Amino acid sequence: MFGGERYGKRNPSERESRVIELVARGLKNKEVADEIGTTEHVVKNYLRVIYDKLGLWNRVELALWYEARRYEQIARA
């Protein structure tokens, strides 16, 4: 973490956003893979990229990040 910032500034792609949504809903890697039509290995790679891109460490942080973004969108509406 640089400059006291917790989260990375890069935005996830559409596909990464779908993976984030499914993980935040509690799906396991295999279930995410089945849902998006790929393999569990590819999902693991997506998660590594997502964690790096957003400055996160694990699924729990990812789910919290996702819920915070959803709350912000609802609050703006």
C-alpha cells in the first residue's frame, strides 16, 4: 500500500466484474467457472488479477469491496 491508500485504482473488466459478483454471492471457484463457462483454473487466475488490481488479499475482502460499491451505487440513486 502506497500513500495510505488501501485499494487499487484500476477498474475491473466486465468479465472480472462478473467473477467478483459471483464470488461475493458466495459461489466457490468451481461454481463460478460453471456459471461463466470456463475452468476453475481460469477463475483462480481471474481472482489473482482482481486481487492485484484492487489491492485486495482474499475473497472476504473482495466481497466487502463489492458490497461497498453496491451500497455507493444505491446511495447515489
